[in-house]
Amino acid sequence: MQYMVAVANGEPLREEHLPTDFSFEEKEKDEVRILNPELEFVLKGIYELYQNNSGISRLKLVEWSRLHSHPLTEQQLRTKMSKLAELGFISIGRGRAGTDITQKTVFYFRNQ
């Protein structure tokens, strides 16, 4: 920490203060690897609904999971979606706002 303060000369830290071998993309790739198969399955359903311009709701995901031979309950989805939100893959809106994907999700599926 003291090193970063010295490098920034008391200014707010910016990307140019980071070591040259540091990469945001690499960090995202490392974080993506922590998805277990269940979370990846739910994220895939969310991403497919997003690509089809269909609103993303737990009820639609319950139906999607049944169609893909791995039925999940709303409560199971709520738990998995909360974890995906913690990891930064989705943002969960209240009520009719629904769920939306983040750039991290797009990055994940583009690099598979």
C-alpha cells in the first residue's frame, strides 16, 4: 500500500500508476474461472434470454431450465442469481426492473 501511495505522489490512483504487467483483462479471466457448472448454467440461461430480447425473470429462467433438462426452482435461481450478482456478472433490479447482464457476462461468453 505504501508503494502505491509513493507512486501516485498523493494523487488518486489511476491505471498508469499500475505496474506494466498488470492487466484488467487477465484479472477478469481469472475471476471467470471460479464459476461452477451450476452458476454457469444459470448464467447461460440469462444470457440466452438477453440475446433473444426477452425480459429476464426467474419465472422465464425456471421454464428455460426445464427445457434444458436441468429444472431449477425459483428459490434455487434466486440463490444462484444472488451469487452471480456478487461476482459482477448480472445486476438484479427490484420488481419489474428485472435482471440485466454486465460487460463481464459478455466478455465471458465471447471468450469461451
